[in-house]
Amino acid sequence: MSPRRPISEGVKMQTLSEALRVFLIEKEVSGRSQATLGFYKGKIEMFVAFVGDKPVKDLTLQDGQNWVLHLRSRHKYSNHPNRLEMQESMTTATLRGYVRAIKVFASYLNEEGYTRENVFAKLKLPKDTQRVMEILSEEEIRRIYDAIEPGTMRGARMFATVNLLCDTGMRVGELQGIKLDDIDFRQSRVKITGKGDKERVVPFGVTTSKALLAWINRYRPETFDKSVFLMSRQAIIAAMKRLGERSGVPRLHNHLWRHTFAVRWLRNGGNVFSLQQVLGHSDLSVTKVYMHLAQVDLDNQHRLVSPVDRLGIGKKLRK
């Protein structure tokens, strides 16, 4: 391990914004993805704007604590029914992301010798509460499909999009990045690039294959752009929101397809290790969350269709 650089050598990085610029350069050189760089840049820039672009040596633990208190004031409204207020709120997971970003930044400053100590070493991450994941019911899925007209250009694209999301559980950013050459129709699978620029290949079914071929061969315009769907991530999100409102499923969002896919995979007999590979999870514990959700779903299903309960045998117990 190389010796820590003396603080005196860090005089060129006098302010937090200057330190952030060098921090991002070093992260990029080390091979971090653009998504990761964007994560750090956006969150740390907001922190710097909050505390002021002060000299690095003046950064204190209290700065971090005040930032967390500020973020918590937004987090406490995260379940408010008012949509306008919800737009200004954040979930626990988002809150933890903001805090984690500045802790990594502070650790870097200390390791490089720009501060005498890791000022945020004692700054604790907000407790990660157990999130309740929701999935789409079969009736909701049918309503969504009924609201799509695959015989039109927009409808064909949306039909292919929904099929791919429902059939693979991929993230919207992964779907947006798919190129024409990434799809192997002979093997019914698609190569996608996930978090950390990690590639994986996931299979899809016959119906999804037909939907993709219909979009690509009949409706997709000829262009130099090799993107399959020719839409930005934001455009896909907006289109899904409109589809949810049109179908009477206003809670529909892209990640809801991912949750639904995972639970239905397990419910239909798929194993958790294969699911981990398909979803692109590096940690199996993340995938196992769906096992609990699938069990809850199975319990609810049994309460509805219990063979003994539906026979009405319980009436004998009241005699």
C-alpha cells in the first residue's frame, strides 16, 4: 500500500467542488460505469450546494448530520397521498443512497490525505425498512393488454415493450439500451447490459418473440439508430404511465413488471438461482426477497381457492 499523501500536497483541491471533480475522474479511470458516476455526481453536488462550496479541510461531521436531517424532512412525506407532495419526497432506499454517496466521498478524501480523518465515518445510514413489494394481478395484466392496440405503430411498440418486460423482468434502462443485434430470435433470447455495465443473456417466450418481430419488421422505421425501441428511458416511463391510466391500473410503473415477473417465475416452479441470473442480481439475498413475496402470494391464492373451504364442509362444525 502506498503511503498516504500529506495534506499539504492537497492544496490545489481547496474546495469541495474541486475535490468532487478529481474524485469523479478517478472513479471513471478505475472503470466505474456512467450510471455509477452519475449517481455520485448528482448526489454529492446536491450536498455541496447544501453546505456550501467550502474548503475541504473545513468539512465536519455536523455538515453530514445536517444533510441527513434535511433529507429526512423530505422522506417523512413519502407516503403522503397528495401527488404533488410525493414528487418532492423520497423513499428510505433513496435516502440511504444520498448518505452512502457522501460517505464514499469522505472516505476518498481521507484516503488521499486531503482530510486528517474520515469525517463521515460515524455518520450512520438511515435504517433500511422492509419494503412491501407489490405485483400485478392477472386481472390487472389482462386489463393492461386490453388497452393496447398492436395493429398500430405505437401499439405494436408498446405491445412488444410490455411483453418483454413481463417475460424477462428486465429494468427499463436495460430495455432502452437493447440494439437490434442483441436479439437472437433463433434461440429466443436477448443480450442486455445491466448495472455496472455487466452483460447477461435472458430468454423470452414465443409470444414475446412474435411481438418483437411484428414491431421490428412491420412498424419500426428505418434509421441509422440501432436501438430496438427508439425511445429514451424517460419516454418509456411516460408511455407506461399513460398505459396505466388508460387501462385503469394507475399504479402501473416499469419496475412493477420486474416484481411481477419474479414472483410469477417462482410461483410457476422456477428456482431462485436461475432467477438471480435472469434478474442480474449480484447478491442472492436480494433475489430471495421475492421468495417471501411469492409465498405470501401463494397463501393468499390458497385462501381464495381452498378445496375444503369451497366444499362448505365447515357447516358441519356448527351443528
